Amino acid sequence: MKRLIITLLALLIYCFGNGQTSLELSNLQTFAKVYGYVKYFHPSDEAAAVDWDKFAIYGAKEIAGCQNDKELLTTLNRLFVPIAPAARFYHTSENDTPDLSFLTPNNKEDYQLTFWQHQGVS
């Protein structure tokens, strides 16, 4: 009986000790915010064609493995740039200003302004 209690106690400690770290939770919160912004507000055909349920599972697994901010930014860019071509992720403490030239079309004369208006979920 004593051995069973010790085994159960060890198993319980192992289960609670293997929980998510604060870094993993922070990374998943960041992913969830970006996921929502892109899913509901990014006006691209690529974003409209994504199976968002499968992408959420895949993205959460990828983000959970990030060990630092640099890996997080690299993974966010790798995940979201194909879906949201105008989205770029960088750290706010970097002194360099981000290059936004990719947002400006080469031929501005034939450029027509387009926007999407979000009408709510479903």
C-alpha cells in the first residue's frame, strides 16, 4: 500500500511538473493574437482559403517549440507570411526601422485601392 501511494504521488508530481512554462504560454498567447488578427482582419485571398482549424493546431505545435524571442519571430514569419503577405514580425526593441517598401506597388498608376470590411463571425 505504501509503495502504491508513493508511486501515485510520484506520478502526480511528474504530471504537474511537466506543464507549460511561462515562455510557452507567452508564445502561445502571441500566436493566438496574431492568429485572430490574420484570420478575421487580413484582406488576402490566401487568408480566405486557409483551413483555420488545422492551421491553429499546426501553428500551436510549431510555436510551442520556440526557445526564445528570435525563434518566435522567425516561426511567426514562416507561418504567417504565406497567408498574410503584408504581415511582418520583428522585435520592437530593434533600432532599425522595418522595411515597408514591399507594401508599395511598383506601378502606382494602375493601382486600385481595395479594402475588406469585417461583418462579424459567420
